[in-house]
Amino acid sequence: MALMITDECINCDVCEPVCPNDAIYEGEEIYEINPDLCTECVGHFDEPQCVEICPIDCIPKDPNHAESEGDLMAKYKRITGKS
């Protein structure tokens, strides 16, 4: 399942640089996550780096983008070109 950033975001900019897929970007009001690029760091790290570093815990799983671990790994392989 892709992650999402909630309205509690304080725009501290710590999440964007740690995303290995460049899925996080500055939106109009808060940072946002592109669900087509978010793999919850599957393929890169054991835990989502944005969740680990967020000082206010505003990055939950996005219920509108349910994906299994296998789906996330397939997305990782597609994004990175790895097989």
C-alpha cells in the first residue's frame, strides 16, 4: 500500500530527501506522495524512511492504494529497471 501525508504535515522538508523513489514532492499546501512511485521503501530499506524520520507521525498507509508486499516489489522493479 502506498503511503500518504496527512494535513498534520508541518512542511519541515525532512521526508522529501530520504525518499529513494522521489515519490515525495512539495504540494500546494503540504508535502504529498505520488502513489505510482511509492513502494514504502520495499527494495531499498526494511522500513519506510519518511515514516522513520517524520517528527509528527503524519505518514500513514493510503487506504485508497492498497498493495501487497509483492505488488510493492513489482513496482520497485518497474521503477528501478531491476529484475
